[in-house]
Amino acid sequence: MNFDLTEERQMLQDSLRRFLKDRYTTDTRNRIIDSDTGMSDEIWTALAELGVIGALFAEEQGGFGGAGFDISTVFEELGRAGVVEPFLDTAILGGGLIAALGDDAQKQMVEEVIGGGLHLAFAHGEPTSRYDLSRVETSAKSDGDGIVLNGRKAVVVNAEAAGRIIVSARESGDAGDEAGISLFLVPAGTDGMTLRGYPLMSGGRAAEVTLDEVRLPGSARLGAAGAAFPAIAAQVAAANVALAAEAMGAMETAVELTREYLMTRKQFGRPIGTFQALAHRYSDLLIEMEQARSAVINAAGHFADPARERDRHIASARNLIGRVGRLVAEESIQMHGGIAMTQEYELAHIAKRIVMTDHRLGDTDYHLERFIDLSAA
Amino acid sequence: MNFDLTEERQMLQDSLRRFLKDRYTTDTRNRIIDSDTGMSDEIWTALAELGVIGALFAEEQGGFGGAGFDISTVFEELGRAGVVEPFLDTAILGGGLIAALGDDAQKQMVEEVIGGGLHLAFAHGEPTSRYDLSRVETSAKSDGDGIVLNGRKAVVVNAEAAGRIIVSARESGDAGDEAGISLFLVPAGTDGMTLRGYPLMSGGRAAEVTLDEVRLPGSARLGAAGAAFPAIAAQVAAANVALAAEAMGAMETAVELTREYLMTRKQFGRPIGTFQALAHRYSDLLIEMEQARSAVINAAGHFADPARERDRHIASARNLIGRVGRLVAEESIQMHGGIAMTQEYELAHIAKRIVMTDHRLGDTDYHLERFIDLSAA
Amino acid sequence: MDLSYSPEEIAFRDEVRAFLDEKLPKDLAEKIRRGGHPDKAEQEQWHAILNVRGWLAPNWPREFGGAEWNAVQRHIFEEECAFASAPRIVPFGLSMLAPVLMKFGSKEQCGHYLPRILDGTDWWCQGYSEPGAGSDLASLKTRAVREGDHYIVNGQKTWTTLGQYADWIFCLVRTDPNVKQQEGISFLLIDMNTPGVEVRPIILLDGTHEVNEVWFTDVKVPVENLVGEENKGWTYAKYLLTHERTNIAGVGFSEAGLASVKRMARAEMSGGKPLAVNPHFAARVAKVEIDLMAMATTNLRIISKAAVGQAPGVEASMLKVKGTIIRQEINDLARRAAGPYAMPFASELVEGDNDPIGPDYAGPVAAKYFNNRKLSIFGGSNEIQRGIIAKVKMGG
Amino acid sequence: MDLSYSPEEIAFRDEVRAFLDEKLPKDLAEKIRRGGHPDKAEQEQWHAILNVRGWLAPNWPREFGGAEWNAVQRHIFEEECAFASAPRIVPFGLSMLAPVLMKFGSKEQCGHYLPRILDGTDWWCQGYSEPGAGSDLASLKTRAVREGDHYIVNGQKTWTTLGQYADWIFCLVRTDPNVKQQEGISFLLIDMNTPGVEVRPIILLDGTHEVNEVWFTDVKVPVENLVGEENKGWTYAKYLLTHERTNIAGVGFSEAGLASVKRMARAEMSGGKPLAVNPHFAARVAKVEIDLMAMATTNLRIISKAAVGQAPGVEASMLKVKGTIIRQEINDLARRAAGPYAMPFASELVEGDNDPIGPDYAGPVAAKYFNNRKLSIFGGSNEIQRGIIAKVKMGG
């Protein structure tokens, strides 16, 4: 039993924390959010150089990490600073799927991703699929040597910036079947694919993606026909470790901002943190933060387990992080009062990052149901 | 719209509250609980004379009340004093079922009940029926002019004292069917009926009732064969109004004891109620008490509505009372500290009354499910 | 006990319904229903419609042009307006300043300002809060120094709702710094067009501009703009806080919000079935509905006391706390119900005429969830309310 | 990071399991599993079995006959004992008095008392709390006045757990009433057979007799029974409170309790299906299981620090609060799961050999629910713990 980070991860954590503290200030970040692209190429490049993306891939994939604790270490720091750049989408989901399923030619792209030169997006969710990973109605039909895609993809994060969009589509079976789903690499600007982009509540951008008779060569398929689901589930598991860690990092910031506020802000002549009701509620936040930290450790530590055990720990972590996250976000705002309601205050963004995590890859209740299902004997 | 009690009910409430305050002290009540019968005949008779039982029956039944607000008024006061005498079982359930279904001869017993001279019990639940009202496996088979009962009844409150036990048994259909259930009046001491009595956690007594070839005349049946369910549902609805009101009354006592304790008990040199954390939690109890009071008013006020609407409001009230009751019981104990853990302190009994209400005629989750089902379009 | 409305009350409700059905502009109601905010012109249009009917000032006496409704009637009106997705009435002139003027203002002040509030000539905002004061309202620092027949005002107010639209602001200002906090405060009416008044927007975390900072730099205010006596302003402010808290529980908003959550849950599919029948979601909805059913009755209990003249005291604080908890819980349910489509930041889309992204109900839910965190902070935070409740109820 | 036990730790766990399997009396384990309380003889029997193996005093140094386990080993032992339904080790002599004697007692005191604790000659109880003191421990009033080579003790202690079995009591007494509260307190060992010592039972709300009042009337205590220096008792008491809180989180108890809830839920039928698949009940179970999985890891994190010598500080307070919340929630789930059969008051049946009423698991659940409300009250209430956490963590 050992709960210390390895030396390498500790160094990565330290350098990442230092870089973001210096360079990713509230002002900078808010300007990035307001920009047309919703992200900063400069930050992206600098973080890629720091090894943030490489840490998310295993050595055999061209990186130097890829384990659960690599993912959690990186995303905790991204969360702490409220980073809006789409590392989840380009690296964990996009790059991860290519690394898992791609042929040698396709895997070249992973190198580009690690170097910071290529953005990806994973177009999987559909307007009525909600959080159900197997509900794919977008169709892929063979047409001679090629493939024709038709369908709609919902809230595809980072779609506008992506050089390639990885589109899931059904080659056989019914909506809801795990079998029959394939992935296709669709280059940006391909005829028939239209994007309607928009900003997101907690920063960054997404798009509604419409696929209308999109013609692709057979070489656009990632892996074997109809067999993509296990890889999707595995990368979504990785993404859920990342989301849990990211939310936990953001929660650390929320609690720390609250601590500072409680100690400096005075009302009725004394720091408001000395009022017992607030002090006790602050203590509850700290207690729950330890729970959140342990939940992330469990998810990361069981990431290499067999799928069922892996997913049970991940569902557990996302449910706990969802519950504690809501508590931390709401209590932090409440204990701050009005100041936390203003866009320019750091907590406003951090609280949005925490709460809106609940809308990616399953909310608190979804993960509770997953946990119940996966726990059943 | 009018939220005042009628003059008659106000008088009943006042006299009942005064009587119980004077005569039903903690010591008296704890001696009653420790007694062999688990109740006081003297108190029973005195309360009957005060009109407590008559208030639970309509005029055409020989009483002078019977409306939802009569039930809630009486049981709120019984709850406030932590009364353990079985008014619910003898009057609401037992007497109510006879009044609803009995023929003229059987209805004579209602008069006896109102006068305080007859105890009844309702033997309905079975070892595996939990809170399901229609799950009756006890069988009633015709045998010539008579009827033979076989089965087991679980946690039959007041069975030992009852002159008649009203036993539900199935004449047709499967366990779980509403149709096919009949009620039978079984005199105490009938051959084949054995009782294993025991005290209850929150005072009073119950028994496991075994029916082994119990032979009854056909005249022992209450109402038409196999058609008792609607009357059972109606009296259970009345009992649920009573339970909600009783728990609410007990909660009032818990909160009032807590108030007194917070104001008199000193720690670190000042009344503990002046510590802000406790003050705020006490405020939350008061807020939830208003919710509880309103929930009881809603249940009582909709008692005469059509069954579905009646039951929806009742399920709503029992769910809310269950949630708030647990909060009030646990917080009251916690804010008192050790003293509340001792049997001789009033709150100990009151807290048990509140919490154990959750085990009669459906717990908090059962009533939530009922509410969801009854709310579905 | 009788939980139903009287025949007269039912008739009144029907009258309100018919009026809303006929007079509330359909496109405006649709905008509100979809979570949009009325702009200034829309707000003034709705005020004017109500004023024509004599219903703009429900709590004013008839002599000033009010409806003089009792508490039950006001409640019915508010509930029906919420259900019909009418814009809220902007309360600053009508429900906040006006009662203070009627009680403490001069005859001239009443005669001048009240009609202009009713007919929409003057849009008022409130200058109470200051940076650094928070719940400790009486620690305010904005100074008004008498010089001849003027006060010279310097200082800063904050959280001034819709101050960007306002013509006038009523302010608490410090006129005597040498006495106890509460004793040196006066109640002053200030024309926003006076030189030295500056309004700076505060953008809230959901991107909306509804509150402002208002800065005063050597602002000259005629002494006749003082309400009541100098240094008695705290009394007037407290009167306002305790006597004019209408619709504290927000029952109508919660009921409308819950109905909307249920509609969403019937439309959203989860695991091949409507979200409405998912037991975990259904349990969340049922619990808040049960809480709301109880609170609605608590509200009516207090209102029916108020209707016969018993002023709600600490009950108002209880309703504030529970009411905001329930509203915020409903906002949270709406956010959950929308699923991934809660993610788009759609405020400009809701305001404009663009097609919504995803189902039309999803656009505003996240913004509303974040925006309504204010409910438990502004207007006397829930912590302040809990303190009041404990203090009053513990007696001692 | 590595969440699994080392090979050595796994070997140790297997050794503990084998021992429990062989040596823990089956009927005693069954009694504990069914919610019963061991009587004095049973408790002493189990202590003796452990002592033979050298495992009765996990945290004592070997020189005194202890096992000298590190924090991880202690945790493994406690967890396995909980799963095997072993009686708890009575901590008063072994984990509370002994460390104080070793640190502050004289050589003679160690030589005399420690072997008698191990071999069961002396059963110790604790005399800290007093009526009226509650969480304000230092306000104690029991007086000890020096007269020659004796102290004369007068006063009253309360909440003395298992005092009815005890031969000796270690007490905090006031030896100097004229200094600040904490400074006039001494730590005294008192023979319960001394004239003037009276034990009065306190019956708890679930009908159990586990705590007592202990009254002292002119009790003569030899001065050599003073531990350490006069008036330094508060220091020793604090040492005890901060250094000897083992098994604070109660992870093993919670895990065993949750497993029991799940067994009940598979056996209980609700609406024709096992309660275990009822979505509302399943959600309650899942939430507490998720909380427990996280807390178990928090516990191991703190233990693994303690194993390398970092004393847990405020983390112990956090574990106390969360640990009791989780245990009480599990007690509540057990109560719910039992349905109507939670109602019988069955304590005498559990203790004796009578057939249970209803399923055998149902008998003790309500009593346990009520009894374990104490978890968040005794041993430093959760309110006290929250205060400690805030004070330490807010720094400043």
C-alpha cells in the first residue's frame, strides 16, 4: 500500500501547477473563454511541451504515461486552474480511440496529437441518446469501396477545431445494441458534414454535427466493422477518470477560495469564518473533499482492472464526485455571497466547471444506476 | 379558505392536551410501558370518557366526528404526549372496519368500542407481506355453513387485549390480488388461534397470530365475501392520517424539549442555543415542522376526497413526515447529547415513537412509491 | 378547517385568468416560458397593460390608484401570473419605495412620485447594498453631507438590480458618522441623471446583466428629496423589509417550474424510456413535489392570517428559506433533466430569435440554475433568516 | 500509488483469519452477529484467547507484552475481527490507560498495573465525563483533596461504560480549584471496591445497560495512585485523546453492517420482488456503499501515513465525523430493511435463547439504530470535531 505519487508524476504535477498558476490567471482564462475559438493555441502548445498530452498515452502509443494515475494527476491540475482547453476531447477520447483501434497509418495521428499539432473530436452522442453509450442511430452504409454516413451528432465538444472528427455510426443491429457500432475518421470540411458551433456554459465550444450523405473511403474506418464498442467503453472510462479528477481539482480551488474568503471577509466586526455555523459547514466541505480525493484514487487505481471492476469503481467515483461537487459548488457560492455570483470572480467559473461536469458522459444518477447494475451479483 | 379548528375540535384539543399533561407524565407512561399489558385501563377509560374514541367515529356510526380533522386533532395530542394506548388499533382500524362493513348485530360492537369497553385488533399483515396491503395468503375455506381459517399474521398490535381480532383471509384469487380478501371477526380464545405476545420498541404490545384450522360460523364474516379490500384501504387511509398526525405531535414535543434544553443547558459558559451552528440547525427544525404541520393538514383535508386523490395526499404526508420525523428525532437527540440517550428522559420515548411510526403501514420509501404511482397520469 | 378557496376567491381567480388570457402578449409569455428576460420596453408594456386594468399596484390603497387586494387575492394573482409566464412586476417603485412614501413621505412626495410610478414615467431602483457590507446592511459608508439646500453624496452602491434602466434610485446614505451605525442613516431619493451618478454593469456568472454598481461622486441632491426625517432612514428601511415581503415563498414560480420539469422528463428518453419513469429521477421529482405541496399550504396558512390583519413575522423568514431551497432544487432538476443539452451557453439565443440548440426547453436551464443561486443570498441571506428564526423562537 | 496490500500484509491478514477461524468461539460470534452484547465472562474469555496469542494489546511495545503492530496491521486486525463478528476489545485498560501509564506513570505503576490489564485481573473503566459538563470536559467538578498520604475524593462521574464490571476506574479529578479550569486537574487511579464508590446503572433508550453513573463520597485514595504530577492531568487526558484513537472510522464495522443489510434486502420481499432490487432501496444502499468505499481509502491513506510515523491530527476528526455518519446510515438502512419486524422490542430475546420473532436478522436492528445515535455524541461529539477541523484548517 502506497499513496504517494511516483517521482515522475510528482514532477509533472509540480510543473503543471506552477505553469498554470503563473500563466493561466482568471483574466487570461476569461479572455480565452470570450474568444472566437474558445481556447488558446499558445497555452495548448505550451502545455503539450510540458508533456501534458504525452502523459496521457502509454509508451507503446508514443507517450510516457497512460495509466489511471497519469490521467488523474494531469486532470486534477487542469481542473484546479479551470482550464477550458479540450484535452479530454483531443487526447483522451480522440487520440485514445485512434491509439486503441487505428492501423499503422492512422496511428501516425497520435504522434501529431502528442506534439500539440492536431485537434480531434469524438462525435458520438446524438440528440436523443442522452448518456447511453450504445444508442447510436447514425448509419454507415457500404457503397462500393466506400462508406456513406447519415445522422446527427449532439454537443460534439471541440468539433470546430478538430482536424479529424471521429464519428460513431451503426453498421448493423438496432439502436441500443453494443454490437454493430463502428468509428470513422472524418476530415474537417468533408462534403456533407455541417457544423453548427456554439460556446459552452463552462467554457470551450461544441457543435451540432449533421451528416448528410457523407462519403468516406473504407480506410476511414477505425478498427473492425461493427466492433468499436469495447474501445469506446474503455476510452469513456478513461475520460470518466479524467472528469472525476478534473472536478476534484476544481473543487479544491473552490474550497481554498472559500477558506481565504472566510478568513479575510469581515461582517459585524469579525471574519465570517469565525461564525460557528459557517465554520461547521466549511468543515463538512473538507470532510467531503477527502471523500472526493479517495474516490478519484479508487477510480484511477482500478483503471487497469477487468472492465466490470474498472467501471464499477469509475461509476462509484463519478457518483460521489457528482454529489460532493454539487455540495462544494453550492456551499462555496453561498458562503461567499454575492461576489461569487459575478462572472469576473474565479469561483464563478470554477463552480460552473464543477457542476457542468455532471452533464458529460453521465450524470450523478446515471452513474448511480451503473454502480447498482455493476454491483449486482 | 380557513385554517382554524372548529370550536368543538378546539375544545377537544384543549381538554385532551390538559388531561395528558397532568395525568400522562413521563413517569406514569414509563410505568405503563413496563407493565405486563403495556397499557393503562384507567387512562383508556378516562380518555374514552373525554370523547377521544367517539371523536373518531361519524354520527351515523354512533360517534360525533370521524372526519379527517377529527382524526388529526386527536392523534396530534396523543402523539404530543407519547401515548402508547392502542387507539389506532381498537378504534380506527378495528372499530372503523366494523362500522364500515358490519351488519347491524356486528355494529353493536362499535358502541362498546366508543364506550371504552372493548378492545380490537386488526390481524392483516403476514410474515412476508411487508407493507403490501393486498398480499394475503391466509386462507378462508367454506366448510358447510362455517369457515376455516389457516395462516399466520405478523406483528398484530393489541392482539392480546382484543376481545375480537379482525382477521383478513383470502377466499379467492392469488396473493397480491385485491379481490378475494374477506374479513372475519374472531373472538379471543377461539380454538386454533394462538398468540405469541411481545412488547414493542416504542411501547405497547403486539403478537404473532397463528391460525390453525380455526372454525368460525358464517356470521363471523364482515361484509360480502371477498370484497373487503376497499374498506381495508379506507381504514388504512384513516390510520395513515392518524399516524402522520401522531408523529407530528411527537415531533412538536421533541422540538420543544430541544428548545428548552438549548436555552437552559450551558457549555463553555453560555447557553448552547446561542452557539450559531446549533441555532441554525434548530431553525431548520422549525422550518421543517411547519412543513410537517401542513402535510398533516393536507392529508386530513383531503380525507373525504375520491380514493385516488385521498391516497395521494396521504402518501405525500407520510413520506414528508417520515423524512422530517427522522431529521427531528435524530437532530433533537444530537443537540441534547447524552441525556437524550437515557431511557428515563422524555425525548428518548418520543424519538422512538417518531422513528418507529416509519414501520407501520408503510415506510418513507413505500409512501414515496405510492405517491409516484398515484401521481402518474 | 377548509382548504379550498371561497366562491368569491374562485371568481377572482377566474377573472385574473381571463385577463391574462386576453391581455398578456403571447410572444412575451413564450419568451418568459423559455427562460428569457423581458427587455425594458417589454417590461414597460406589461406594466402599462396592468395599469390600465388597475392591477399594477395590488397592495396600494385605492386612493393612490392601487387594487387594495388582500393577501389571498395577491397570492392568487401572483400564482396565476407565474402559471401564465407573465413577466414579474418590477418591485422597486411599486412594492418597495411606494409603501415607504405613503407611510413616511410628505404629501408632496406622494403626490409627485406615486402617479409617475404607476404610469411608468419613473423607473426606480434600490440603493441599499454596498461593497463590503453584505448581510451587515447597517455598516453602509455612502456619505451625504448637507450643504445649504442640497446634500452632497459620495460613495458606492452595489447589486443594484436593473439599475441600467432606472431614472431614479432610493438610497440609504450616512448623514451622521458620529453615532451608532443604525442611527446616522437617511433615506434619500436621487435622480440618476444628476451629474456624478455612474452606473457600471456587473455581469453575473450566467452571463446576464441584471445588477449594477452605482457610483456617486459629489452628487448634488436637493434636501426636499429626503424622505421623512434625517437620520431615521434605518427605521424606514426596516419597515420596508418587514412589511413588504410579498410572494416570499415563490409558490407560483415553483409550481410552474415543476410543471416544466415534468414536461421535460416526459420528453427526455433515458435507457429507452421516458426520464419521467426512471425511478431515481421520479423520486427526486416526487420529493420536491411533496415538499412544495406542504409549503403551498404553509404559505396559505400565513396568507390567510395576513388577510385578517396578522402581519407575518418570523414566518416570512421560514418561507424565504424553504421557498428558496425548493426553487433551487427545481432549478437543479431542470438542469439534470436536460442532459447533455444543458451544456450549450445559449443566453444570446434565448434572447434572440435563433433556433434553439437541442430541445427548446434545454437552453436556459443551466443559466437559470446558476443565476438562481442568488435566491438564497440576496434579500437577506438564508443564514440571516435562520439567525432571525432562532432568535425569535428560542425566546428565553 | 498502489492500492493493494503488500505480500507481507496479505500474509498477516491470512494469519489473522486463520486464528479467528480457529479460536473465536462459534456461539459467541453468532451472538455478536445477531446483535447481542457479550456478557462479562464472554468478554474475559475472548480477551484471554487473544492474550495467549499475544494479540490482546496490538499497540503496546513488546517489552510490556504487546504486539507492537503498525497502523496497517492494526487496521487489518480490526477489519478481520469485525467481519468475523468477534467481540470488540474493551479499550479502557488496554488502549486508554496503558499508554498514559507507559508515558507518564511511574515504573512501579507500569510494573503493577500493566500485567494485570493483560491477564484480566483488573477490569478498568473511565471516569472523565460529568453531569453538566458534556463536551466541555475541562469544567469537571469532582474534587480530590490531599489529606496526608491520601486524597479524599467527592463527586460524580457519568457515562461510564461497563462500569458495572470494573475493578478500577481512572479519573480526572480537580485538585486545585483556584486556577484556570485546565490547570487544576489530576489523573487518579481508584479501586472500585473502596468504601464510598457507588455505581448506578443508566438504562439507555434501547433498554441496554452499558453505561453508569459512578458516585464518590469521601473516597480515600492513596497518593501513590496519582499518575504523573498533580495538576497535570489535563495534559495526560489530551495525550490519550489525540494519540490513542484507533479504529476511529469503524470501516470494518460499516463493511460488516452493510453486508448484513444486503443479506436482509435479498431476503425481504417488497411488492413481490426482493427488496434488494427495489430501486429506491438499492439507491440508498449504493450511495452508502460508495461513501464507504471512499472512506475506506481515506482511512488507508491516513493509516499508511501513521505507519511511517506521521501522527494523524485533524484527519482523525474527519474520520470520526464521516465514519459515524456512515455507520448510522447503515443502522438506518438495516432498520428500514426489516420492515414491520423492526417493531418488536426483542433485546431480552437476542440475549437469551428464545426463538426470534420474525426473521432472526430483524430483532436487533431498531435497538441498534437507537443505541448507535451515541456514536456521534460520545467520544467528542461531531460538533466538537467540526470545530476542531475548522480551527486547524482555516489557519489564518
